[in-house]
Amino acid sequence: MLTLPVRLLAVSKQQSLEKIRALYAKGQRAFGENYLQEALRKQGALQDLNIEWHFIGHIQSNKTRAIAEHFDWVQSVDRYAIAKRLNEQRPAHLTPLNICIQVNIDGEAQKSGIPPKATLAFATKLTTLSRLNLRGLMIYPKRGQITTFLHARHLYDALIAEGFCLDTLSMGTSEDYQEAIEARATMVRLGSRLFSQ
Ligand SMILES: *Cc1c(COP(=O)(O)O)cnc(C)c1O
């Protein structure tokens, strides 16, 4: 069996500060949050740690400034208007904001994400936004199957073939991370399973 490097994002929504500190003490550095107010509160209380914060929730346009100021990554970008605001609001003293395009890989209705067919055009449009650093794609299917994850991997490889310099395919949760890794995810996002240990 081939071992591939996969980054672990610890999804800490609804988890206590103590549990976050315990994981940090074991060496975990990347944490993901879905809700801005909750995340800001935790960031304040964990200022003494060197955490890489990822925003992975739905983005409302009135929240973009705080997100651009307080996160290292935003994985849930799926509207140009939001990307444009994040770009404008990223503080000058910080490095460009790392982002992923959220793709609605299996076309579920009422689900966030860019349709797969529109991803290349969307990625191309983002290249004009110099305060954003496009790192890759994020998908969050309801129950991820290997075929879904392979579809995402194909899309990711196609963007690289088009000349995009990407290193992040973020897919797989507590329920389906094994299938995601099989399809060569570069980052899995684990919440419940990781924190229940
Ligand atoms: C909550 C969440 C996860 C983690 O889900 P678990 O089932 O707790 O592992 C991953 N990605 C996103 C976008 C989430 O909102």
C-alpha cells in the first residue's frame, strides 16, 4: 500500500478550548472553524498558540472583513463577489489569503459550491485578485463515495494541467476520509472522530 502525504485539518467547531489545546500539544497546528463569532472567541482565547486558522463555513458578505483579517485560509469560496471583498479587505501587513474554491461536486441542490463545469472559468477570474492565493479545491459531499472523490481529483488535476499552481485538494471527513485519501486528497477535515478520542 502506497503512503501519500495528507494534511490533517482539525475541525474544531463546537469543541472546547481545552480539547483544542490538547490536540495542539500533540503537534496539530491547522484548525478549521465554521462560525465566525465562535472562531473569533476561540482565537482570542488561544492567542498564545501558533495556530493556522482555516475558515470552512458559509460566508456571508457582511463577515468578509473579519474573515480576511483573522484567518490564514478560507476554503469555502464559491462566489466572485465574496472573493473580491476578501481580496480588498485582506490587511496589507499580512501575506495573501490562502483560498480554496468550494465545488459542488455532485450537483446537490441547495448546496454551496461552484458547479464542476464552471470551476476553470471561476479559477481564471480569481487570478486578477492579487491578495488571494488560490491553493486548490474543497468539496463537502453529503456521503462521499469513491467515484465522487475521484471526480474531484480529476477536476483538480485538470486545473493543474491548465497551469494553475495548486497543492490542496481538501476532501474527506470523519465519515469518508478513507475513500477521499484513496482518491488522493491532500487534506482531510476531521471533526467528530478526531475530537471524540
Ligand atoms: C463539520 C465539518 C467537517 C468535519 O465533519 P466531521 O464529520 O465532524 O468529521 C468537515 N468539513 C466541513 C466543511 C465541516 O463543516
